[in-house]
Amino acid sequence: MWTPDGWEISFRRQVNDWEITRVADFLNTIGQFKGTQEGEDEFWWQGTDRGTFRVGKAYRWLNSHNQQNVNRPWKTIWKVNIPYKVSCFFWLLSKEAVLTQDNLMEKGIILCSRCVFCREQAETVRHLFLHCKITCHLWRLFINLKGFSWTIPGKVTEALQSWEEAGVLARSRSRWRIIPASIWWTILKERNSRCFENIENSIEQIKSNCILILCFWCNQIRSNDLVSIIDVLDSL
Ligand SMILES: [Zn+2]
């Protein structure tokens, strides 16, 4: 405890010989504390000059201290014109925190993990949303449309970053950013349909669902209007 007369320190046990240097260093460190000035105690946040907590400042402080966050493509998540609940799912997916079987097993739930699409590999976030052959069909659908080659990265955030860079060639950047969300939302819905309702759509139907979701979020169509679908795909 610190008092105006200095530190009052008591150790819970005797200090060993080999610990004396460390205790001396410790006392030297805390001895540099010159005490508080007179006045009422108050909360003081060191992130600003005035000591007042600011969410924006805290966010920037966290980003500057967490290298993992720096390259996280937030703009491609929260600035995308999709329903809010999909944005939340999108955000969880970028953190690879959605409740796929690998994450459920980490929480202690015992499962025999198997991808519900290919039934060949364990269901992990990266397999289900990036590399499963059914998901690859959806990626290729749009890649082939633009006629360029794209290697699917190993992580969700890398995929978003890479997709954003590939979007430089897109006619509409804002629509291009909707594509990963439409693919992942389609995969999630199909996965849940197979797991919980025992309903399995064909790959052609899954592709069709993905395009319809994309068009719907692009606010182009309210129904299966073929002309509008072609317009949306042309505009990418
Ligand atoms: Zn699979």
C-alpha cells in the first residue's frame, strides 16, 4: 500500500537469497512513484489527454496494439449493402467463430465431424466456406463470369482481402463486395437445411439460390425476373 510517507510493503513469505536482486529491482521500480496530489479520487483513462473514455479512441488503440486487426478487411464487411443479420454472420465468419462442427468440438461438444456437402472432410470453417467442392462451385461461378483466375486463400480474412483486390477490375465495386456474402449465406442456409430439415438441393439449385440472393441484395429484383438477373450479372 502507498502512503504519503512511502510504500508499506509486507511479503507473504520470507524472501530467498536468490530473490533479493529481484526484490531490489521491484522496490526501485515502485520507488519512482512520487505519490498523488491532493484531490478527490477519480477514474482516469490513459487513452486520452483528458482521461475520458472514448469508444473511437479505444478502438484505434486496440487496433494499434493488435496486429491481427490491422489487415482485417472491415470495409468489406460492414460497408456492404446486405441485411444487418447477414453482416453479423459475415463478421463472425471473418473471425472464424461461426458454430461449425470444429468450433462446437472446441466448446466440448463431442461430434464425429463430417462435412455435410462432400462427406469427405471434417467440417471446419475454412473447409465449409472456402474449400469444399460445393463452395468452390459458387466461387467459380463468379470467377468464370469475369474470366480471371483466382486461387482461394487459406483463411476467411485473406479470401475477403483477395476478393477485394480482384474487385479492382469489377464494373461495380459495391456489388462485387456482396458476392462473398451471398456465397456464404447460401452455403449456411443449405448446410442448415441439410442438417436440420433433411432437405438437400442440387448443385444447380444451390447456384441458382446464390444468384437470386445476390440479385435481391442488389435491389434489382423482387422475383425470378430473368432480365434483371442478367442485368445484375452484367454489371459485376
Ligand atoms: Zn465438404
